[in-house]
Amino acid sequence: MTTAAVILVLATFLACAVEAVEALTVVLAVGVTRGWRSPLIAAGAATLALAAIIVVFGPAIEQLPIDALRLVVGTLLLIFGLGWLRKAILRASGYKALRDEEALYKKEVEEARAAGHPVRGMDWYAFTLAFKGVFLEGLEVAFIVLTFGTSQHSIPLATLGAALALVLVAVVGALVHRPLSRVPENTMKFSVGLMLAAFGIFWSVEGTGIVWPGADLAILGILVFLALISFALVAVFRRMRERQTPATASGAGLGVR
């Protein structure tokens, strides 16, 4: 398996794991509060809808000329990856709160209880909530599978990484019946952001006709370069925050508003 293939599977696995953990929180909250039948049917329907999107659009995208495909897909992945990376850097430096799955789970439970008692038969409130949670979180995974898979002409490989993560999170969630709050979500988002941005740079440059020295091994060099910049930004933002905190505290002590 080539370097690009390994990173492809790892990136889709981590991205799907992050989104699956977030979707699991919604499904668990609805299932525990209103019963499991409707949310499980909804989760299955949403998964099938996402699979249909990949099956329908994958072959169509693969028909594009490879250089144009990599230029467009690389640019999209770069934008998408930098978005994940930006959020991860802000969270790691303390400028943005970390996602709290326990708190979100309690909020979903309260909202499900406030909606009233479930009706007999299909509970459409539970179905809609679970379907929306799984489908919306899964759209990002479908995008990653399509872009990675088509650019490498290996949609099955990208799908494998996503499927492994989905099965793992589903099994763990079924066993513990609790939100997976101990999953290092920001670290995983940081990693996925780096991988998406690295592939984005690699493919967009290849799409212009430029050949990277070392072929696929250049991806590792781009990853290291982006990681060093990201860690440096986290360090700088942490220092900025530490300097701002004493100033804010002293201002509050002096009655400054």
C-alpha cells in the first residue's frame, strides 16, 4: 500500500470517527428518552442515503480529466481542511471551547423529553431528529470519501476507512450506551485537518502539471510543514491568551468594564 493510500484510509477513518461520535450523541439521547426503534431506523436510513450519494456521484466525478479533477478537488480539500484546522487550533489554544459530548447529550435528552411522550408506532419526532443528526454529520464524511476516492481512483479504499470508523463507534456506543466524551475529538480533528490540507496542496499543485519531488512521499513533507506551523500558532495564541487573561482580571479588579 502506497503512502498516499495509507494516509487516505487514515484520514477517512479519523474524519468518520469524529462525525460518528457526534451523530452517536444525538441517536443515544433520542433512543434513551423515546425508545430505540425510530432513531435506529432513522440512523440506518441516513446511512443508506449517504451511501447512495457516494455511489451516484463517485463514478460521475471520476469521468473528469485527472488534472482538472485534482485541481478542483485539491482546492476544495484545502479549503475544507483549513476550516477543520482553524477550529482545532483555536480550541487547542483556548480561544474556542472544546466540544462537550456529555453536555450536548444532556441538552438533547431534555429537548426530547420536552417534546412529550412518544406515540405508538413510528415516532416521527425521534426519527427526524436522529436522521438529521446522522445525515448532516455524515455529509462531511461523504464529501471526504468522494474527493479522496476520486482523486486516487480508489473510492472503495476511502469507503473502507469510513466504514471501519462507523462500525467501531457504533459497537462501542451500543456496549456503553453513553456518549463517547473521552474520545480526543479535537486531536482527531487536528489530525484530519492536517491531512486534508496536505492532500489539498499536493493535488492542487499536481493539477497544474507540476510534478512533486519524491512523488507521494512529498505528502509526508507537506504534513510535517503544516504541523510545525500549526503547533507554532497554538503556542503563539496560548501566550496571547495568557497575557490577555491577567490584563482582564486586573481590569475587573479596578472596576473596569
